[in-house]
Amino acid sequence: MLAISPTTKVFLCLENVDFRKGIDGLRAICKEILDEDPFSGTIFVFRNRKRQLIRLLVYDGQGFWVCTKRLSEGKFNWWPDNQNRSLGTNIRACDLQALIWNGNPDRANFSKEWKKV
């Protein structure tokens, strides 16, 4: 089970990812393309080209978890753009919670405990 708390670090890959990649492929993207440590405990979030799936990759100290959510209808509407040409960005744990439910974190009304980090 994955626990997401206000202090959980979340890194969002802004580029679309080919989801034929497994754990090792996603881990390689973290390390080689995003220049982030996949063993850090950070939750890495990826989206496919059609915007119907998101994948989370996280290392829990023993091994990697890969979690997938596929929408039965529609597409994930919210995703930061990469106008500044970076390949990824940090987001708050509360933003991830909203994203998982296909919400817009910019419009979500979070409690103060979730916003302060």
C-alpha cells in the first residue's frame, strides 16, 4: 500500500511516455532523461500520449511499485505544460491526489494541512 502524505515528494514527467515500458524503462527515464534518483522514494508520475492513462513509479525501500490508472471515458484534462522546456516538475502531494481523480489541482479546495508543504 502506498501512503501519500503532505510531505511526499512527487515529480511529474511533462513529456508523454510510451507505456510499453515496464519498471526498468520508467526507472531509466527517471535517471537518464529526468536526471532524478528513482530510488529516492519520490513518486514519479507519467502520462501516455492519448492522455487516458497515468502511471506512478515509486521505490519503497524494498522494490518498485508501478500503479496505473486508465480512465474508462475521457482524458486527463490537467497537465502542466513544458513551455520552459524542462522535462519534469515537482508538484505537491495534494496536486497528485486531485490528478488521480482527474481533477484540476489549480481549482481544488485543499485543507491547510495539504497546502503548507
